[in-house]
Amino acid sequence: MARGLLIAAPHSGSGKTLITLGIIRALRNRGLKVASAKVGPDYIDGRFHEAASGQPCINLDYWAMGAEACKARLAEVDADLVIVEGVMGLFDGPDGAKGSTADLAEALGLPIVLVIDAAKQAQSVAAVVHGFSTFRRGLNIAGVILNRVASDRHAKMLSDSLDSRILGIMRQNDSAVWPSRHLGLVQAQENQQLESFIESAAAGVSRETFLDKINESATIFDRHDFESAKPLPPLAQNIAIASDLAFAFAYPHLLNDWRKQGAELSFFSPLNNETPNGEAVFLPGGYPELHAGKLASNSAFLDALRSQKGLIYGECGGYMVLGDAIVDADGKSHAMTGLLPVSTSFAVRKLQLGYRQLKPLNAPWTSNLRGHEFHYSTIAKQGARDPLFHASDAAGNDLGPIGQRVGNVMGSYAHIISQAPA
């Protein structure tokens, strides 16, 4: 019987990712088979989870997938214990729609361990915990981990305020900080010190939390009678997928769904000038703007895309590479494939962030989809094209047509998460 619990926080930046990694590895070091999940649209944290657990990390997105699909995906996890990391603050979610970490916790019946950044408060922490515990019925706050505690005196003031609710008191540790960049954390595969970083987090959790109590707070979740999540149809029977530091943002659940439907997946590295071998080519998002010069010089990769007879589909960074050019942060233009009449710029930045409801217009799928956008690059110029989707945000506000299709080549800034829930 599998058990699960959810790690959440009052706000982003509380340290829940580091503590989640520490809990995962510390319990794994005790011999438990631990798997994990990440709430919401997130490509990066899940790869850190996988490094900590040795198991695939799934995404659970209440808004994009729906409650039943999230239950089904959780039920498929093969582990003794599943640690689910929340997103943003516990009650934060899409505007005008359900989709918060709290919504998912209630739907799945998972107890919540609340990570609180206590660096700038003392007895007031009791009011924070009381508010989060009573704000919404149907949630089970199993306990709190106090993070960034400055001293023994600080710890005593916090402890006297909360009594038995405390599951851990983590001291301030300035060395336990992961480097960041314009779109968030540096990817797990980019840092050669990842293993020692995770072991250090596990040592801190083992030393400064009641790990047995955290483990015991997990509850058995229901595995029975769930229909499988409705899978997104594969692009082709044989799909070549770009995979390296420039193209790392492919959701594991989508790739696994394609495999389950009989598709054969192969992987190639555009940064190594490798060429795709498949009936269809998928270029996921990532950081092509950081590698634009190298990609522009990799003629074997670019020529292979130009001569591809089958379908080519690009998301976000992949979409940028299918265009005429990428302008980097220094304003230098790098020629790309020229397969779509669009040029994108990272020199002129504007954050585009949010969920997307997507109605296919000229896409390889016919059913309505759910996805998200997260990019700073902008469209510098754009020629006549057939749009790929008609988009609206999570609240239903019309965003108009997005993306492009020219023959067998298509793409947009949207990352697909799933088919729209019923």
C-alpha cells in the first residue's frame, strides 16, 4: 500500500524545494522506495526530485488535468511513499479557476507539511499556522517545518508558540542555495555537485527534523477503480525528440503516454549536431537562446530539419528554433532553420506567464488542450502564417490565435500539459 504526503508553504521562496529534496533522500537512505510529484507546470524541480529519489517524478496539475486524472496518475506510481511538492503558496492558483496546491491536496486526501520561512518572525508564526490550518475545511495540516531559524533563542521562541505542531527546525544555511537564471533554477543536469548538494540537504533534514514523524504523517491513498488519465495522442508511430541542455522541457507523463500508446521514442542532441531519426520530430522548450550561436553553426542538425518529410512540432524554445532567427541577449541575430516565418528576440524581453486553454486550429490534435506559457523572449517579426491554436487564459479571457503552421512544420510558445478535462 502506497502512502503520500504533500510539502507546501505560505509563499514561494520559503525553501520547500530544498527541504523536499532532503526528505526524499533522507527517507531513501533509510531504505524506503520513495517517489515524488510536483504540483503545477514545472520542468525543473522534477529533475532534482528524480536525482534525489532515483525514481521518475510526475507532474500533478489540478487545473490542466482535472482531479480524476491526477488521482489516476498518482495511483500509477510504484513506491512505498510519494512526496508531493506544492507550487507557490498553498492557496495560490490560477485566476478565476481551481488549481492551487490546496485544491490538489483536498482532492487527493493528502496531509500537508507546511514549510514556513521563520527568518523574520518569532511568536507571530503561531498566527500564520493557525490561519493556514483553519482557513479552509477539508485540509489536514499534519505539522510544520520552521526554516531559516537563526539561533537557539529564536528556535525556543518559535517552539514555545507552536508546541507539538513542529516537525522540524531548520537552521539558516547560506551555502544551501541553488544558482538561478532568467527562467528559474539552473537545471539539475548542469551542476556537477548535485549529488553532494542533495546529500547535504538530506543530512540537514535528518539532523534537524523529526523524520520518523514526517514519515508517519503520510496517509495511504486510494489506488482503486480509477480510469487511466486520457492520454494525448502521439505525433507519429516513431518520434525523434530533441534532448539536451537547450531542449530539456518535455513532460515525462506525455512521453510515457506516447509509449503506452505504442509509439517508439528516440532522442538526439541538437547541441551535439545530432540529427533526428523518426517519422515525426518533437523540439521541446528549453534554453536555446543561451546556445543560439552553437545551434546556428550546427549545420547537420539544421539541414536535417529542413529536409524532414514528416511532421515537426516545436514548443516555446523549439518554436524559436523553427523560425528564421533568434536574437540573443546582446542583440546578435543567429540564423535558425527558417521553416516558420518568425524571428524571436531575447534582447527585447517581456515576461509571458500563465495557463492556456487551447483550441486546435491547425495542430496535430483535434481535442481541446490545456497548457501554459513561460518565456521572456518576444516576437521580433512575423510573416503571414496559419495559426496553430486559439488561446484563452485560465479564466477564459480571449488571447486570440497563437503559433504557426507551414505545411508539416508547426509550433507555438505554449507548452502542452494534457487534453482538457471533461
